[in-house]
Amino acid sequence: MAKVKVTQIKSIIKRPKDQKATIIAIGLGKINRTVEVENTPQMAGMIRKVSHLLKVEEA
């Protein structure tokens, strides 16, 4: 599978609980934290749900 680098660029303060939980599930939680994840359909859905808080790049 292809990998993508996901970086959190905005805070999760004052966000709904489901968006906070999604950010934690991706492996983020602090601004400028970056993780490299497999680009599975499940991960793509999570990234799409909180895309306004993230920067996504091909790894």
C-alpha cells in the first residue's frame, strides 16, 4: 500500500468530540506533529473527515 505523511496544522480545541477522537486515532494530537500512515480506505476516510485540520503529502 502507498503511504501518506499527515501533519496536523490546526488545533483541536473547540472541535466536536468525534473530530478530536479521529485526530487521536490517526496518531496526532499536537500541532506540527507528523505521522506516516498506510493509505487504506479506512484511513482515507478519517483523513477526509478532519482534512480542514491536516496537511497531507505523499510519502
